[in-house]
Amino acid sequence: MSLIGKAAGGAAIVLAATAAYLCFWPVPAEPVAWPAPTPPAFTGPFAPNTRLAGLRTIDLGGEVGPEHVAIGPDGKLYAAMEGGKLLRMEPDGARREVFASTGGRVLGFDFDAKGRLIAADAFKGLLAITPDRQVSVLADRVGANDPIGYADAIVMAPDGMIYFTDASTRFAPARWGGTLPASVLDIMEQSATGRVLAYDPATGKTRVVARGFSFANGIAVSADGHTLFVTETGRYRIWKIDGRANDIDVHRGGAQARVLLDNLPGYPDNVMRGRDGRLWVGLFKPRNPAADSLAERPFLRKVLLRLPRFLLPLGEPYGHVFAIDEEGRVTDDLQDPSGTYDTTGATETAERLYIHSLQARALGWLPR
């Protein structure tokens, strides 16, 4: 056989092996088809602007990823970082210290009437941290055979009920390499196993409020304490859920669950109650038309999962937070097309608007 023939034969073997790998190599996700809406243009209330550009920053002492920030009952600013650390500091960043460390990854927290920090830890479940820094597990399962795999966000209701999201029952960060790899698997699969849970401190029991979300992410409560606002990252929308519901499937419709805001221009992450009735929402990344075009092509999405992660259609960096009222009307919108600071949410006080981030090495903020 000539050298050319041998080279051609070798190339054919390589191509065949590559094709076999892309088509048949096992991956953990089993993508399903879903009807993605046509991505909207940046128009109307989301018309492009640069109001988020030029953020001021607070140094975090080398820590990364202030995914959730809030003012505690002591007037201090708390921030949840990678590796499970919770930082505490003055609102301007002075006198920074490590308040506690869970050893997991806290993605959301709130404070109860006892002054405890109640945390949703993606690796550990629902945690309580006392003012003297003692960490305990409140809930890591709903039932004996129903673990909480991906605790994500939490909100305290006025009556003391603790509502939180379990982003995915299919892909737990503890098993699948961390929060980002697990979230990519869940959103690429679209099996919609995310849910909203409620923990009752009086009984110590956890129940399912609603299920059927494609990555249930941020959560906030209405002014009257009865309605929950939930971001569904994988399908670009925000839900309005009756907090008194019991194990409803949002796919089946009904009076206790409705879509408040649909077909957003990006992936919604945190939702936080601000001032004057505002609810602040962060978009992690803008929509990617290539990803939406694969919504009804589950086989191709499975092929993509066999490629290096940097080749996945995850969207370009773009800073974006906006505010809505409880009826879903957009009341404020801040963008930074440069994507210098990746955004996941916002916390509003009388003096500042703090900007959450999964990957930033400083805490961004704007004066109010």
C-alpha cells in the first residue's frame, strides 16, 4: 500500500473513531426536546444601555464569587463566596472578616427572627448559622429517599416559613463536579426536575411546594408573604407561585402557578426584594440563538455534551440586572455590554445597589 493510501486509511480510522465518540460515548444527561421561544431583541424596557458600566468595587481579600449578598440584622454586609465562606463587613467593605465557613457552596441566604443566617448550600442542603457561628443542618432531604441535591436560593416569609429552591434533582453539584458543571448538565438536558421547597421551623419538616422547573433558581416572597417569585433559568422566565401550594406540577397549569415574565433576553438567576416594592433580577448571560436552535434537537445537544465545555453555546459575557414590580412590569434596567463583571443578581439598600456575581474577585456596587 502506498504512503498516500496508508495516510488515507489512518485518517478514515480517526474520523470513524471521532464520529463514534461524538455519537455514542456515554454522557450523564438524556436531553429532551422542548419548544424554545424565539429570542427577543434588546428593545423596549431592555433597550441597550451602559448604566451598569463603571461599577465601584469592594475588595474581598482574594475571595471569589459573591453570589449572594445581604445586610444582616446587625447592620453588617454578608457575602457568600466560593468554598463555603461567608464574609462579614461594614456596608462600605471595611472591617472584613470570615463570619463562617460551611465547607460547601452557599448560593443564597436570609436571616430569621432569631438572628440566625439560614443558608441554601448546594452541597450541604438547608443550613442554620447562629450569631456565635455554629453551623447545623436543618434539612438535607424531603423524605427518607428524597435528598435535596442542589439547594440554591432561600427566602424567609413573614410567618417564619423558609422557602428555598432545589435547582435540580438530577444533577447534584456534590456528584457532578460543582455548581456550574451540574447546572450546565441540567439545562442542557431540560428534564425540568427543579422544585420549590418549604421548611417549617415549628415542625422541622420539609414539603414540596411546586415542581417541574428547568433549573429552579432565585426565589423571593411578596409583600403580603403569600406569593413566591421563582426564576426558571433553563427556560428564561419568572414564575408566580402560591406559597401555600402543595406539590403542584407547574407544567399542568392551575390557579396556584403562572408565568409572570416569559421569554427573557438572558438566563435569569437571583431575584431579590428591593426598596419600594421592587424585585431585582440578575441575568447570568444573554440568550444564545445557537442554543435555542437546538431546543428540539436533543440528539445534537447530547453530542455537544461530549465536547470540551468551552465549545458549548453558553452565551457571551454581558452584565445585566433589572427590576420589576409584583405584576411583572419592568421598572428599571441596568446593562454593561462589555461583560466586565458577570452578574447574577442585585441587593438594594438606601445607599447602594450591590451586584452579585459567581466569578468576580470583588463586589461591585453603584450608589443609589
